[in-house]
Amino acid sequence: MKKLFLFFAVVFSVQAAELIDLPFIFQRPLSYGTVPISVKWSPNDAKLAFLWNEKGEQFRDIYIKDIESTGIQRITSFGKNLSLSPTNIIRNLVWSPDGKSIIFEFQSDIYQCGIRRDDKPAIWIPSASHPSFSPTGKYIVYEKDSDIWIQEISSGKIIQLAYALSVDNTLASHPLFAETPRFQWSSDENSIAFIEAKNKQAPCLVIRQIKTSQLRNADIRFPIHPQTIVRDFQWALDNQSIAIDEIATDLSERYLLRFDVRQSVVDTLYRETNPKRVGAFGGKIFWIDGGQSLLFGSSANGYDHLYTVKVESRIVSALTRGQFDIIDYSAENQKQKIFYTSGEVATEIHIFSVDPATDKSEKLTFRNGVHSFITSNSGEKIAEVFSSSQQVPELFWSNATPKSKMVRITQSISPEMEDYQLKLPLTKSVRNPQTGRLIYYHLWLPEKNLVSSKYPVILNIFEETRSQKIHDAWSINGLVNQWLCDQKFIVVEMTVRVIDADSIGHSISDMKIVLKEISKYDFADVNRAGIIGTHFGGYDATVAMFTAPELFKAGVAITALPEWQEEMPTCEPDILPFLFDHVDTEKALKRLDSYPNLTGHLLFIQGAESSIEALLPTVTLAEKMTDARKRVDFIFYPWKNLHLEADETTIDLYQKIYEYFRRYLR
């Protein structure tokens, strides 16, 4: 009897210990579901609109949830016959002010759809983008043929607000910065503000005063500092001034400005300078205290925290403090509510509220895991995407009070979790003494990390387009790292900076420091280290192999952009001109001339096109390296373009990467 029990116990333990493999990660539909994104509250806080796919497929349709009823409603079905591509993505969801319909952008057209079950989406404005309603819904403003247009909905009258190339889309859409609003209406609907950046001139804040009777307009123009990006701008409650957050394109300075609409005068409320780099955190601004103060974020003290500045006295005060980082934040001005997510516990992200009058913070969430949030218009409710090691990312809603019950909205086709081992990495940080910057990285360690076994190290690097201080247990990048770890590698994930011309030097310095930290583990063999770089990280990985050959025995550079990185945040091909404009490409290419220093093995992986050809001309470089008898390999996927998708090809790609490292790091 004891033997029989032991047999069943062993069988059960083997089943429970099933490892995640590449088909689990990349086969469609995704067995762990599709993350809900673009969550929007209706004006009356009664409904939620969001993009999702209930079957785990790539394409996300629009779903509606009435929070007082059961079930959810899908209002579009575009995904049935479409594959994912940069044009085949629904974006820019906007509720109508009466809450009876939704407008959105799809395949370069603006659609409108009612929210009743028998309503069907239809093209409203063809060949247009970035729709925005005025506060009462009297007007809609949009971009068409690179111009800005406004339409009075009741009469159908249309006027042209601005002319070709007046909106600098490239700068505004870079994912490092907050989602800069295209247009901002005054609450009385008499004026609309937008940023004009024409022909690389200094950007201007343009305020058009709408004459409702004749739909004519008059200009107020205010030139902003040259070579800057406006990250956010917001009307004050009294419509008499506009707050502006701007950052220098070389990231050396950051300003908070107030523009007095009546007197056409600008005041500098706050200035932050750093010759190395101003932190990218804090690009969202909010009027609080009845318009007497501004809420903003800053990394000035080494951590990402919230601050307020008094408009009249310009006194700056810290709203949050401590050796942790704020991840996201928002404010509801009418009820004086401020919300934020914080990583006080490294493996968890929780939602807090803070009273600006007392600086007292209150924790709202109680389930351990990663919480992201979208506050309702009244500030009384919260929608959040929550995930943990035992919970795939799903959409919930709750009241904005401590320990409020989380009501589940989506139900993905998740696996039986007891059949799999999902590992949460260790989240670590170390300061780079050269830059003064904290380096965050995630660490996957093999289970049997005994001193008697020495494990090679793989450094997996990505461009810094989102916070890497937290780890989403169900991100595809994380699952790949876990899979590599299960193949008996120590895996480190960290970000590199591609925005400034000297970033590669800083990045290699960061790599050296992180590897030195890893070497403190007795079971780690940093003398057998490899590096993987994806997209811009592929360039950094290549240069690291050339300029720091003592660090890595093998490297892999993938020139494509993984499509799963587009989810948080959306990263479109049109950001590339921005990056190339602000990276010294001549200097970047010159760094590749150090290829004769290569002592290890380097593998290039590329599709029919490369998204970073201007920085990393792999074919030409591989030919030079071959002539110099350097150890270079090349894998070509001619049916792939700029993006990697979760499919059979990507399974093959990562299997080849594993075999490459197994061969050269053993």
C-alpha cells in the first residue's frame, strides 16, 4: 500500500512540475489569454470600453462592460478575417460625451458605433485619425491629410484649423514619453489648444478661439523652447491658463510652464536640469487644489516620486517619499483625489490614494501581484488589469476605497495553473557610480542552484520604452526568460537606453556592473556569459560584443521588433524617424568599426526588412566580419518583415538561439 501511494505521489509531482515550453508561449491562440488594453470609462462611470480577444488571438476587438450587469458585449468583429499589422489595429477609443456611442480609429478611418447589441460600426470620417470630442459633444476635431479639422456635428460644417505638417506626430508618439494629447478643449468649448511643430521649427502652443455662430477662429500663439518635446498640456479649470510640461530632445532639461491666455504671458514654474539625462518619468501633469497647484512626477532625487508646485509662489513639495518608485499616477480635481501605483514591494505593484492636504497615503489594493489602473471620471471607481504568478492578466473593476472587492470582467482561456510552474524572477537594483543611475534588472535562477554546479549567464536586453522596475509574470519576454532558465542558464533581463547619442557607453557600463553583481553567486559562471539584444537592443548587443569582448563569449542580435512589446505601450514604426533624428547615426555606425576586437561568436537574426538598418547594417557588417575571419553567423527569415509575431517562426527562432548558446557557452 505504501508503494502504491508513493507511485501516485511521484506521478502527481511530475504532472505538477510541468515546465513551460516554446509552444506554450508562442502558439496561437495564446493559452494564457490576451491582455486587455485601452480601457476607457464612460462619462457616467457606468460602462467600460476596452480592447481584448476572448479567444487569446492577436487581434483585439472592442468590448463593452456594463458594471451593474453580468456578461460583456463585443461591438466589433474585425478580427475574424484579419491578421495583426501596424494598420490592422484598433486605436484611439473615445466615448461620446452622452455615453451612447464610441468612436475609434481603424485602418486609417474614423469609425462610429453605438453600444446597443444591434448597432454596427460604420465609417464616419474616412482617411482621418486622432478623433476628439468637445466637452458637450458639439464638435469633433480630427487629423486628415496632415491637417487639423473641426466639425460641428449638428450642422455638418467643417473648418480647417491648421495646415499640413503642423502636428509633430513623430515626437509626440515616442513611447518613452507620456501619451501627449493631440488637442485640449477648454471646458466652455470656446477654445481648443494644440501643439504646432512645423518643419522642425520651435514648437508653438496654438489656441484657436472658436466663434460658434460662424465657426471662425482667431489665433493665440506662444513659441515654446526650441529642441523640446511637449509631453503634456492641460487647461486650468477657469480656462484662463494652460500648464505645459516639456523636455529637451537631448533629455538635458525639463520645464513646467504656465501660459496666461488673457495676457499671453508665460511663467516657468519648475525647471530640472541634468547634463547626463533628465528622467523620463513624470510627463503627466494635473491641476489640483482648485487650480492653485500642479501635480507632476520627477526622478530628480534618484527615485520616481510625485511632487506639487504652487502656481503663484512656485514652491515645490514632495508628495511621496521613500526608497521606492511611483509607477503611474492620476488626479481627479473636483474631489481632490490623487491615485498612484507604487513598487514599495519589488515583486508587487499596488494602488494607493493620497490626500494632497496631508500627504497621507492609503493602500487600496490587497491582492498580491501587479496592479495597473484607470480611474473613472468621478474618481469613485477604478478599472485595473491585475496579474500574479497564479492569475493571468485580467480586467477587474472596484470602488476606489481600501480593500474594495475586485469584480472580474474578463475571463481568458487560461491553463490549469497547477499543471505549470510559473516563476517570478528576483527584482534587483544596483547604482551605476558613473551615471548615478539605478539599474533595475530581473533575475531568473535555476532551481538547483548548488555551488557544485556552475551555470552560464544570459543577459537579455531591451530598449527602455517602459518601466523595468516591475515584472509582469505573464509577459512573453518573461516566459521566454523562464524557459531559458529551465534550460540551465541564469537569465538577466535589463533595459538599455537608445535615446541619447552616448547611450551605448552607459549601457555597457551598466552591463559590467550587473554582471559583477551576478558573479557574487557561487553557482554563477560569468566567464561564460552571453547576450541577446532585440530591436535597438540588437545594436547594443553587437557593440557590446565588439567593445567589451571580455564580457561575452556569444551574442545574438535580433533586428526585428517583437509585436508583443507593442502592448505596453503601443510602439509604431513612425517613431523610428524620431529615434534616428536624435541618435548620432554617424557616431553609432563608427562604433561598429570595432568589429576586429570580437573574440566570441555573434549571431544576426533578420527578416526581409530590418527596423534598425540605419544603425545596424547586418548584411554589410557580416561580410566585413567574414573577410576578417571573425566568428559571425546569420539567420535569415525572408517571410518576416519588421515585426516578430507569436507563431511557429518565432518558436524556431528561439530554439535556434538556445542551441547557439548551448553550443558556445558550455
